[in-house]
Amino acid sequence: MQPFQYSREDNAQSAVRAQVWRGAGRDAHINAPTQYLAGGTTLIDLMRLNVMQPRNVIDINALSGSNLGKIEFGQQGLKIGALVHMAEAADHTDIRENYPVIAQSLYFAASPQIRNMATLGGNVLQRTRCTYFRDVSYESCNKRNPGSGCAALEGVNRRHAVLGVSDKCIATYAGDFAQALIALDAEVEIAGAKGSRKMPFAKLHVPPAQNPHIETTLAPGELIAAFNIPAMPWAKRSLYLKIRDRESYEFALVSAAVALDLQDGKVNEARIALGGVSAVPWRAREAEAALKGKTLDDETLKSAADAAFRTAKPQTENEFKVALGKRTMIRALRQAAAMEI
């Protein structure tokens, strides 16, 4: 770990001003020389590996006493502050009853120790688990060292992405919570030097394309403040299915966040997000369109699954993810349809 300067701020605007003043840099938020520290379960880990080497670390845990640390549920929907811990949100009665996909995505995401420490804002910004990214002895990583190449293309890529990839990067987005947010049309609130702004959560992450090191649309210095999930009664018919190499704490090989609105046995609305197979949180809109207005019979489900993976680009060792992803999505939809709400 490289030397760094530590400071602590007690409100969002002072934290943003401190980061900008200390040199947020021109790169995306994740590569800035000044970084925010909350739970630290990702940042400290990557600092120890020398993957991230910020010169300044700003502790924002004191902000948890503000709206950033609150959960609010009402007629308009659900609002979750970015400094709410994973465990608190996963165990919250209103979330478990009205948005089970959110509670499940958090419960299955990590060990109890990590869920007690990690915050939701940090969780959606967690970086890839790609071995070539996390091991600085590998020079070829466009995400860590822009322009150097992608070692995974010719290396061990069993766990890598098949959707949303490019010839510059095939790293997988590792998170679970983000899949639930994107499936439920969530909105993210952001605090910055120019004030606050809101945008669809679906626009937060950026596919690798030609610049894999730019992972989000956050401007330097900006801070995630909260997540807003709209009221939708059919969100009760939702779930998160995670397939992994072992049942204990492990990252997803494939996952599916689904929510269904069924009327008279037919799909009025469907929401599907896929994890473990994509470079960014992935909304399977083609699959949703294939289900609309139809019954969930074998033919319809197969057609939707095929649509979800039509643009897949598997590598030498991860072609199995296409078939596994289709089966996982179909299984999740069937389980959601069978829920009693």
C-alpha cells in the first residue's frame, strides 16, 4: 500500500469540496487521486494490492447520520441512502416485503461480516474481480493500464463476461445489488460541486468499448447520495437467483433479477437483469419484449432466453455461461410466476 493523506468530513458538500480541492483529476471517479472511504471493503482491498493508489482518502462515514444513512418507504416508493449498510437494507421489513429482489440481492452478495461493513453506494461502484486487473504483475490490463491490452482475451477467462464486452476488455461486473436496481428502473441521486442531480441508475455504468478504465458517468468529485426505486405493486413478485461455484459466499457465475406483472396468466410487464455474464449491470430488454402479452410457456421462455443472449460474445473458456444464463433466467421467471403475493 502506498502512503496517502487521510481526512474526515461530516457533510456531503464539504466532502465534495475537499475532493475537488485536493485534485479529483480528469479521469473517471474510480481513478481519481482522491477517493471517498465508507465501508472500505473494495477500496482498501485494492489499495493493498496497489491496484488503486489514491494520494488522498476522505472518510465520509460521519455522513451516515444524514439522509445518506436513511431508508424511507412510502406511497412514492423506496429511497435508500448510499451510506446504508448492506445488512440493514437486506433485513429491512419494508424492503423484504415489497421489494424482495433487493433484499435477496444483498443477502446473497457477501458474507455477514462484509454485509455489516459495506455501504450501498460503495457496493454499486465495486470494481471487477478479474485476476489480470487485480494482479499488478500483469501489465496488460486496459482497465488498470489504458492502452496496454487485455490479458484475459488470451488467458484464463472462465469467469469473464459474454455480454457488453469489447475487444479492449471482457472483465465482468461483480455486483449483485445493481442488478436489482436496474431491473426496477431505479434512479440514483448524486451530489457534486455544482449541486445535486438525478439520473436513471441504468446510465451510471459505462460499457468498456474503447475506454475500459472509464467505468461510470460520475464526474470527478461526485458522490452517490441515494437510490430511489419507484412504487410498483408487482415488485412484490420479484426475486434474485444467483448461481455460483459454491453455496457459501462467492461471486456469481450467472444471476438473474426478475420482477413480473401477471394478469390473467399473461405477462403485462416483465423486468429482467442479468449478472455474472456482463461487463456492466445488464438489463435484458429484448427478453422483456419477447415476454410481453404472452403466457410463460416453454416456447415463450426459450424465445426470451435466446433474445437475452443473442449478442453474447463468449471466449475460449466461458461459452458455458450462455447456456447457463438462459437456464438461470428461465428458472427465475418460473419461480417468480409461482410466488404467492
